[in-house]
Amino acid sequence: MIHPVYTISTIADILNAKPVLRINEPVITKLVIDSRIVIDPEESLFFALQAKRDGHTYLADAYLNGIRNFVISDPSYAALFSDANFLIVTDVLAALQILAGYRRRQHDLKVLAITGSNGKTIVKEWLYQLLAADFNIIRSPKSFNSQIGVPLSVWQIEPEHTMGIFEAGISKNGEMDSLAAVIKPEIGILTNIGEAHAEGFSSHKEKLTEKLKLFKDAELLIYSPDYTEGFSINDLPGKLKFSWSQKQKADLQILFIEPIDGRNYIRANFKGQEIECLIPFRDRASVENGIICWATLLALGYTPEEADLRLEKLTLVGMRLELKNGINQCSVIDDSYSADISSLAIALDFLNLQNQHPKKTLILSDLYETGKNDEILYHEIADLLKQKNLNRLIGIGPRISACAEFFEMEASFFESTQSFIADFPSLHFMNETILVKGARRFEFERISKLITQKIHDTVLEIDLNALAGNLQFYKSKLRPEVKIMAMVKAFSYGSGSFEIANLLQYHKVDYLAVAYADEGISLRKAGITMPIMVMSPEPSAFDAIVKHHLEPELYNLEILKSFSLFLNDNEYDYPVHLKIDTGMHRLGFEESDLTDLLTYLNELKKVKVVSVFSHLVGSENELHDDFTKHQIDRFAVITDQIEKGLGYSFIRHISNTSGISRHPNAQLDMVRIGIGLYGFDGALVNNKGLQTVAVLKTTVTQVKQIKPNETIGYSRKGSLPDGGSIATVKIGYADGYNRKFGNGIGQMLIHGKPVPTVGVICMDMCMLDVTGMDVNTGDEVIVFNGTLTIAQLASQIDTIPYEILTNISQRVKRVYFYE
């Protein structure tokens, strides 16, 4: 097998770039788009993408991380470093796609491409499980399916690969042609076409037309006519077509689906005969994804018998890294999703994002099906771990154990998972962040169970990618120079502490704001170094505020004088923030206070005003626009007086979440983002453009059959007049599920179907009417998610999303996911 070599000059020719070369012919093996994520800087090429932020502004960071080769579109940056190479192009993103497309064309392998609204990543991973025995497969890591993710995935193709499985996602018209040119699929798979990303298209037909462009040169298209309504078979791309359907005639026509012991038995017509398969999952989405995989195997020529055998062995796919509390003050990152170098690098970057513990540990199994011999593979992994500053490695498996000498860090090795478990008591995990990363055959779930605190069945899942996406949504509305203060008070609106702050710090938010000093102290102890404003600085906490370098909000002369008297006489220019009352009438200096305020500040050298701010009271509502304008204008007048009186400038901020959405003139120097990070903005219709961050779920404890007119629960307030079934679930008002949700006012989701509460809400549990449903002990119950939203729950009991979210009890364990 010939491994093509890409020198910087070769790449310049491929891109038709204007080269500025100062280093002789470095070989490029890695493409980098994030200056913080660098695996092998000497062989990396940094693309200065202009997305939410201009990638050119991160060239210096990439340079400090060792990168010396750059693709840029602004020629002025070529003079930035005298010992670096620059390729100047018109469009950096297009250059990234062109380079990946060129690499794709150099390799002769069977390529499957998957697109649709839902199910792409699951179908990709299941096809990998189903086909890995017959092919050496390269696939998109995680859900790398965007304009950037696709070329980064395709770049990973090596000569030893015999199949590629790539997913492609789009959010607006005109995006798919570039992805089709990069992937050039031989086989196309169309999954579910739903409402996801619908806002980028004028109609369902336009969305489907755009997605189908991925398959314009494909030999084979696998699809369901249920999702191509309005298109004749001749309108669809693909020289050959294979259809499946649960509703109409198709090549694979589903006859019936029957649940059996937590699985689903499916019969279908195929080539004039009845065939069958067993899908080892119960939920509707998994069944459909399984049928797509079934259709793909049959379309590829596998016999119905072989397809059935393989489908029966499908395993769950954990698509996200999972951050949980561990034993002995540890944090555990569980990532047994995929065991390869690309996903390991992603997981290590998430590990490095965690600052709450001084030590970082990796538990890693042998990696299989990488296409590399052990010496090359484990040398590469050793270099990666060294670059990522890993403190401790625990290797499990004969292959990694045989390469122990490559790893220059604290390390121990075990031949098997069982031998690790046998020696577990002697390993002494304490106050460290532990990444668990292993191939499925090693059954690392046994290790995760050992080192993770037992989790109450009721959990709040926090999607850190969604939170980061919401941050980017608001960043896109800001002028480039506007700073961001993120509100993480009240346990980050019930969502977490350092887990959220670590992510915000990683994404270069400028300030954090907490309500009380103890919240800020907890963040400091967890390794958060960025500026933190304390909004309610009690005099009893002044000592801790100064000790932990927190910055107080001062809202009247009394608190200002108290703080200044507390400071040592040798203290100079301690940063403080002034709160101005422009109409909230809660806290803040009035305009009439300015003379005394400025007089005192000018006599006081101990403090320096770093920001002056106020609070909009009705920014989300058009009804209050005149008053909002009044507040903004008044704030401008007051801050001008303060700046003139002090003789120096400071940061001005008044805009909140809804202010960013509706009042661009209020951005000033900084904005404060609060509930918008978590997916709620009263200024947006149905929170359009924001992603669901939190999912609250629990499980069924018991199912009971109720006779007509029997009563249920306390005070006998619940009943089923005609009898039926109730499911008792593990959540109650002590968990934050309000008693007002009782007696049918509240609903939850079981198997995707809404079911009402029955009777009053108890302290630790409540009952649901599941009459006519197949519900069993241990079944998952959704309290709220992206379908049954927090906003809907708030409406049911006449409150606001803030209250629903912040009332979730601390005893409900938070689990964090990251892709």
C-alpha cells in the first residue's frame, strides 16, 4: 500500500494557493481548525476559518502550540511569523473541502454516505458494527457531519481502508454540493426526514431536494418512499435503488413489528418471500434505524439469514462523552463509544477541559482495526498522551501492555479487564479526572461502575454541546469587539457548577457572574481562573472574595464604603463593578447618588471600577420597548457622567439574553447571557435557533393494575374510573417536581407517548396513567426534553422556565454529555 505524501508545496498546488514558504517542505498529516486542539504540530496545517469568530485571530495561539503551517485568506497575516509557511487562498473553508476531496479521489474504496434529519450517527455506527468483519472501515468520528466535520473525517482515509462510512448534515440550502464533492459516495442512505434544521429551508421539498444532492453520482440509493413524498422514483438519484417502508410497497416491505422481551421481532416481504429479523431494542427510533441497516445489508447482497444474525448482535451506541461524579472526589469521563485515534484525541481534549482536579488519568484498552501495526500505533498514542500532559495511564490488554516502554508517565498495565478489577483496591484513585476509553470487547462498563458514584435513577442530563451551540448563537449576533459575561449563579440555573464554567472558560467567555461569594469560591477551587463577578457581596464574605480574587458588585455607598474599609491600606486598584438602577428598582445607584459616589471614588485609590452596568426589565416584550429605550438612554447619560468624573474608561453593559435578541443597540461593551445559554429566550418564538440543553429523566419502579374507582395516592385524590394501569416513577417534589403537577395537570413521556399524572405528587415518587401501554419496571420516563419542553411544564403550572430548572433538587444527579 502506498501512503501518499502531502508536502506543503503539494498542498499549495492542490489548492491553487499563493504560497509564502519559509520552511523547507514539511510533510502535512494533520488538518487543524482549533488552535487549542493540536496533536502533532510539526505535521499540522492550520486553517484560519472565518466562522463565528475569525480564525486569523487565533494564528498566534496556534503558533504558540507549535504549528508552523497555515492556510489564510488575509494576506497581511503572512508577515506575522518569519519562520512559518502560509498558503493564501480566497476561501479557507473551500480550501479545506478541496484538499479533503482531493485525498478522497486518491483512494479506491467503497464509500457509503448517510444523510437525513435524524438517525445519521446511529445508522453509521451500527453499519460499522455490522460490516467491520468484512471491511477495514474509516468512518466519521462522533457526529462530524458539517461543512467542517466532513472534510476532517474524509482526510483520515488511508490506503489500507476498504470502506468509508460518512455522514453529512446540512442546515440550509446550498450546502450539500460541497459535501458531495468531498465524499463522492458510491452508496447513499437516506434516513428519517423530519423537522430538524427546518428553519433553513422554505419547504419540506426544498430540504429533501438539497439533501438528495449528496447522492447525485451514487450507484445505489437506499431510502424509504415514506420520506420522499412528492418525488417519483425517476426523480431520485442513484443508478440503482433499494426501498424500505412500513406503510407501502417497497423492496423491503415491513409486515409487522412485535415487541418481545425488550426487543422487537420484525417480519417483512423481500423478493417475494417473508423474511425476519430481531432488533435488540424497543424504542421507535432504534427500530427504524435498525430497519435502515437491515435494508442496507440486503441491498449490499447479504442473505436474509446472515443479516438477521448480525442485526441481533447490535449493541447500544453511547454517542457522547459522559461526565459523572466518581468515587473519592474524582470525576469520571465515560467514552467507550469508539476506540480509535481520532476519538481518543477528542476525548483527551475534553479531559483537558476539566480543571476541577489536579491529576488527569486515562484508562485505555488495546485499540483494534486501526490499520496500523502495534509499534506505530502505540508510539503515536504515547506521543499524543505526552502532548496532552496526561499524568497517569492505565493500559489494559496484551498489545498496549507489550508497548509499556513507550509511555513516559506514571503507568500501570493489565492483561485484561478482570485483572484490573482484581487489583482495583491497590490503585488508589483520589481527586483526579479519569477518562475511561475502551474497545467494546473489554467491557469497560464494569470499570465505569467501579469508579462512578451510584446514581439515583432520576438524573438531569446536560448536553454541553447544545450549551456551546447556544453560546455561539448569541455570539453570532454580537459585534466582534463585544465581550460576554455568562451568568452561572444558582448552580448555573440548576445545571451545574464547574462543569458549566469549564466549558465557558474553554470557549473564551470574558466574565462569569455568580450570586454569592461561595459560588465563586467553588469555581476557583475547581480551577476556574477567569474573572468572576459576585452580585451579592456580603460583608462577611469580603475576606474570601479578596483571597480568591473575586470581583464584587457594589450597588450603594454603604457597601462600597464597607468594602473599601475592609481592604488593606496597601491595596491598590482592586477591581469592582458598579450597579446602576435605571428602572428595575431592586439594587443600584440612582442618578442622584452620583456626586457622592464620584467624590468618594476619587478620594479612594484602593478600588478601580472595571465595569458599570444596569438591568433591562422588559427586553423580551415589545410592549416595554419604549421603557427599554428609556433605560438604555438613561444608562448612557449616567455612565458618561461617571467616566467623566473618574477620568478613565470602563466596561459598560446593560443587555441581557433577550436584549441581545431584540435590542442590538444595547450591546455596548459587554452583554450578559443567562437563561439563553440553557435554551430559553422570551424574545424568540418557541426559542427558535436555540438547542435543548437539559433532559430530566427517571425510571418506572412498579406497574400496577387498578380496578374501576379504586383510589390512588395520598388523600385518595387519584382514580381511574374505568380501571387501568398505573406506573410509579422515581421522582417527587423533593426532586423538584412541583406538587402542582398532580392529578393530571402534569405529563411525562414513556416510549415517546405523553402520559398524565394520577393523584398527588409524593415526596419521592408519583404515579402515571399508562393504561393500554406496554410498560415495564425499569423503563425510561422523560420528565422534560426537547419534545416535552420546560416551557410547556412552566405553562402547565403558571410559572416560568427559570423556576422549573432551578428547582431541580441537588439530589438529582447531573450527568454531562459532550461530543
